[in-house]
Amino acid sequence: MNNIKYDLEERLIDFAVMIADIIEALSNTRLGNYIAGHLYAQDAHRL
């Protein structure tokens, strides 16, 4: 049997932090806000 342990909770937290950093780094333009909105919605959906 495969005994590999996956720390999914830690990986999910890391993913959420990474998405938050990307959203903060986007420029405050229509396109940046559009992309940020989609990233935020996807990130919130995963949590």
C-alpha cells in the first residue's frame, strides 16, 4: 500500500496565500481588477 502523506491543509493555505499575493500585485486597471476578481472568486470557491 502507498504510505505517502499529503499535507493538503498546508498546501491549501499556501495556495490561498499565493493567490492573495498575486491579486495584490496586479495593477489597478480595468484588466487588473477583472483578473483579480476572477482569481478571488476561484480562490474563495476552493476554500
